[in-house]
Amino acid sequence: MATLRRYTSDILSILSRFKYNRDSRISELFVANLIGDYRSKEIRDSASRNNNETDFSSWQTLGVVKATQVSSVDDPTLMGSCKNMGKITVPTPIYLPGNCGVQLFTPSGEGQYHEVSMSQFMAMPKDYLHSPFRYFYRVGNSVYFSYDKYVKPFILLDNPMDGYVFNTGDIASGDLIYNTDYTVAESYVVESGTIVHDGTTYSAGNVFVATRPDYTGTGVVKLSSQKRRFGWDDEYPMSSVMWEVIKAKIFSIDFRFEATSPSDDNNNSQDEAKAN
């Protein structure tokens, strides 16, 4: 599975053969940020070459999100006397001309909202906004639409780590996610029984934030929101073709391999630069 950990490991493994690993600045996080930056740029460049089309594998879902009902009275972003608007806040998407990097659907996924500009949205008659056709517009990280209690956004995230992975199953001891240099602690709920985590006893219905990976007891533990933050070992939203382009750019632009040393990206003892 192509994960961010695998991608960074590939880069660092090749760099180590050229003694770049002696530079303390070149860490996993440094390389991961390079990969993310190049991914965003390559998505924009690819869309520009392909009539604004994007590879669907680059999109991520935020799941079903509860909307906030707002009006121009409590949200200064809204114009005039708008009422009964739905609003959600999303992580920063990759902006493409004519496409704000957000797709919006009904919770079932069967109905889709169509993107328009704010001025177009505001000019629509009220009865048109609440017709079977649905519309939305985005201002910064806020997405507005004719009010529905829940929506399902798909986002072309600028940083894939802002996404989520959905898991409704039981979480085994040893698999709890806690604070590290690479992860943010997740919240869990004891669905039944009793457990002990880091010296504290939790019973059915109790919610806790993990401070270590394990627990004891026979209780059933689940993610409290049935989703967790996207992690280093999840499949990274990027095609293999895009990865080859990004890898070549990192070596040639950031580490200047083409100008200073042979390129053996595939670890086969052959100079790939000469072969090509």
C-alpha cells in the first residue's frame, strides 16, 4: 500500500546512499512536507493541462457533516437578508480555476450540489434555491448552501493529513492513537464493559482521549466519532504516475542529483539518468 511513510522512506533511503542523511534538517517531516507541496502543485498543473479534470484518487471525503444554520444576522459573510443558509467549515482545499476543490453531496451520496459563485447564488430566487436542484458556494474555508441538516463533502485537500479515515469497528489494545511527533491523540468511547487505560478505569459510555496505545480489561472500545485523522500509514491520495513525477522533481530540484551525482532511483545499480 502506497503510504506517506513509504514515500518518505523511499526518498530517505536513496538520500542515505549519498550521505544526505548527515544533514539533520532532512527528516521524515521535512520530506513529507516536500511531497505534499509538490503534490498540490502537480494536481494544479495536471488540471491545467487536462481541461480542469482531476484524478478522483486525489479526493478525500470528510464523511457526513452536520451543517450550521446561519443567516446574514449572525454571519457577516452573507449578503443582504439571507436566511436559512447551511454552512460547514472545511480544511483548505486546492483551488483550481472554475473549481473550488470542493464537491458537496447529500448524506446518501445520491444528490449533488452544484458550485456557483456567491453573486450567482445570491441572485437566485428563493424558490429556485429550494428546488430539486442544489447549489453551493465557498468563501475561504466556509461552504454555504441552501440549508440541509447534513451534507457529505468531498475535498481536494491541500494537505491530505487534514482528512479522515472512517472506522466503526472495535479498537484493540495496542492500536489506540496518542500524541507523538506524527500523530494527534484520538478520542475513544467504551461501548460496553470496563477497561483500564493509563491507570484510569472507564466504564460503558465513558469517553477518553488516548495517552498511550494500550488498555486492559474486557470492555469494547470504539472511536468516539467513528473516524480518526488521516495517518502516515494510510493510503496516500496520489496516483503512482504522479508519485514518479514528484520523486523526480524532489531529487532534481531540491537535492540536485542530476547535476551532482548518478541517479539510481530504482536501486538496481544502474544510472537511471544515463538510461533515459
